[in-house]
Amino acid sequence: MKKSKYITKVTDINKLYIEQVIENGDIVVDATMGNGYDTKYLAEKVGENGFVYSFDIQEEAIKSTKKKLEKENLSDRVKLILDGHENMDKYIEKEISCVVFNLGYLPRAKHRIITKPNTTIKAIEHSLKLLKPNGIVSIAIYTGHEGGPEEKNSIYDFVKELNQDEFSVMECGFINQVNCPPQLLLIEKKKED
Ligand code: SAH
């Protein structure tokens, strides 16, 4: 099988941006903890003076992420929260530089538990408020499961209406791939110059 070297996965493209945005000591959010790969990645990026808030509504997610963080000695800079991302405003008071969403269901777990349009949009709204100027929200959207296309449409309806003087919204995805490839949305809060 032939392989790409540069244009690989949208989650890799995502990291190209995130890496530029996150600075040592930043506060950031993993809105969908899942198996904790992004939480671990973010914890490494913010360094020992930074902090990561990570949300999931499944105990399994907390358990496997906790293990990952302990193994790498990163637990002190992460708060694992067993609650929906739509409630993030109850936990976070300071400005954040980055929020990562990886929507859909947790691979290998109960596929019935999926992110849903209303709560996802509420969480995006909170994220945009908490974001500092030039901060970024990234959203990986999956449409291959039941409810996925509806969620994608709701998110697009919402972000298309964001004022272009306040936010830059970009979409990124493979347009020649079969089987519903994930779509990436990147939103930057604009800064007064
Ligand atoms: N589709 C991705 C993984 C997504 S995991 C992939 O294939 O890599 C999505 C996670 O979001 C799941 O662990 C699920 O439990 C969680 N989730 C669902 N609703 C949520 C909510 N309201 N708040 C926070 N997390 C939620």
C-alpha cells in the first residue's frame, strides 16, 4: 500500500496548529477525553507550569486516562472531570489558549454514548467565550455513525454564523476519501491589533 508522508490525518494537521498556539504555562482544555491521548499530549505541551482540564461523561475514559498520566508523571497538571463539556464554564475561570474536541464515540467502548449536537454546541460556545485572543478551538467531526451527520450539520450551521470580525473559521478534510473521513474545524479568536 502506498502511504502519504505529509498529508496524513486531520488530527496530525490539527497538531501543526496547536503546537504553534500552546505555550509553556498555558491553560488548555480537552473537551472529549476518550482514551486520553489528547489529554496526555496537551499536558506535555503546557509544561509543568501549565494546566489541562479534561472532560468526559464515561468512567472508563477517566480510568484509562488516569493510568496514562500516572505512568508519565503528568497527573499534577491535569484535572480529569467526570461531567459533560457543556458544563465547562462551571470549572474554568481563567482564559484558555486552546480547546480540543474529538467527537463521536469512544472506540472499543459503548458506541451508544456519542457526543450530541446540543451539548457540543453549548460547549463550543463556552469555549469561544473562555478563549484568549489568538486562542484556538479545534473540532474533529465524525460522520460515519448514526447521529454523526446531524451533529456535523448543527455544528456547521453554528460556526458559519460566527462573526468574521471576531473569529476565523477554517475547515479541513480529505475530499477524495471514501468511508466518511473525519472533518476538522479550526476556530481562532481574533485579536485587536
Ligand atoms: N471519534 C474519536 C474518539 C471520540 S471519543 C476517535 O475515533 O478517535 C469521544 C468521547 O466524548 C467519548 O469518550 C465520550 O464518552 C465523550 N463524550 C460524549 N458526550 C460528552 C459530553 N457531553 N461531554 C464530554 N465528553 C463527552
